[in-house]
Amino acid sequence: MVDNSEIPLINTLIVGSALTIILTWLNMLGKTSTILLILITGILINLGYWWINVNKESKESGLHIEYTQINQKLGLYLFIISEVLFFITFFWTLLHSALIVNEEVGGEWPPKGIDIIEWYQVPLVNTILLLSSGIAITWVHKGLNIENKTEYNKSMNLTIILGLIFLYVQYTEYIESVNSIADSIYSNTFYLTTGFHGIHVIIGVTLLIVTYIRLVKINYTNTHNMGFTYATVYWHFVDVIWLILIVLVYIWGS
């Protein structure tokens, strides 16, 4: 087993403090933004330190034996399940609001006065971008298995670039939209669902960048590449959530 670490506890305390500050910030209209920025910086530094230590455990100390990797996989699957349940709450809210329409939204869905974003416009572009990135990272895995460094470098670069373009396109969609999160339950569920998915894409791109750096430094082999596997599984999770999101939010929900 790996050595005990205080990092998860520290990160939990920082994240809990950050959530408390966010709630206070919303109520005080930005008066605590400096403290929030400090806490977010602390989270990023702590996560970076944590990942470096995990890398050292694996590469230098040789602690990630087969039994440890089994536990790591179990932790990853439990994490993905918790993320799925997280998004189910948003999808459930959307379905409940759309199927049981009340007078507060004008008796129809989407509510009156809401500017609908058609699925075959910007959302379709983003779908193509995200699915293409999923194909690219799958090719990276194939390139890693056949030890073709040139191929997996190109595919990894393409995956990261497509992820960044996705975020930019999503940002332009928000900028050009005339609706705000406070307009109605439709706008509220729309921005929360797509916004949290965007946050997960940011996390995924960050993981891919770290993974790419480790690939370049040859930290992975055909038989020892758990970090790469985690990033790949997480990115495919982001893809699947987006497919469900575009069907429920953009196509059926609109």
C-alpha cells in the first residue's frame, strides 16, 4: 500500500471553505471575491502537489503494484458513478419541469419569451468537436500500445486542441445568448447543466495536458499507464454526458 498522505484532507478542507465562500460571495455581491481567489489558488497548488506525489509514488518508489492499481480503478469507477449521479439531478430537474408544466412558466415548455438555441447550430458543432476528440484520444491509446510516439503525440495534441475549441465555442454561445440564468427554470437548468459540463471539460483538458507532458517524458509504458487510462475514461465520460445533454436539453427540452 502507498504511504498515508495528509493532502486529501487538506484539499477537502480547502474545497469546503471555497464552497462556503462562494455562497457568501453570492449573497454579498462579490465582497469576498479576493478570499475566493486565494482559496481557488490554494486548491490548484494542492492538487498539483498531490499529482506530483502520486507520480513519484508510481515512477520513483514503485508503490503502484497490481493490487494498488486495482484499488485505484475502483476509486475511479466510484468517482465516475458519483459524477453520473451529479448530472442526473440536473436532468431530473429538466424532465420534471418540462413534463409537469405549471402556470409560473406560462403553461408551456419552453416558457414564453425564451430564446431557444437550435440543436443543429452551435450545439451540433460542439458535438462534432467532442466526438472527434474522443476518437482522437482512443487513437492515442492505440498509439501507446504499439509504442508509436509520433502518432500518439499528434493524436494527443489534436484531442487537447479540440477540447479547447469546444470551450471557446461554448463561451461564444453564452455571450451571444439573450437569456440569463435568472430568466426562468428553463434558463436555470440550461446554464447549470451546460455550465457544469463545461467545468468538467476544463478539468478533462487539464488532465489531458498533464497526461501529454507525462507521455512526452515517457512516464508510461504498455503495462504501466494508469494515469493515462484515468484521463481517457474521464474524457469519454465527458463525451457521453454531452450526448445525453444535447438530446435532453437542446433537442427534446427545446
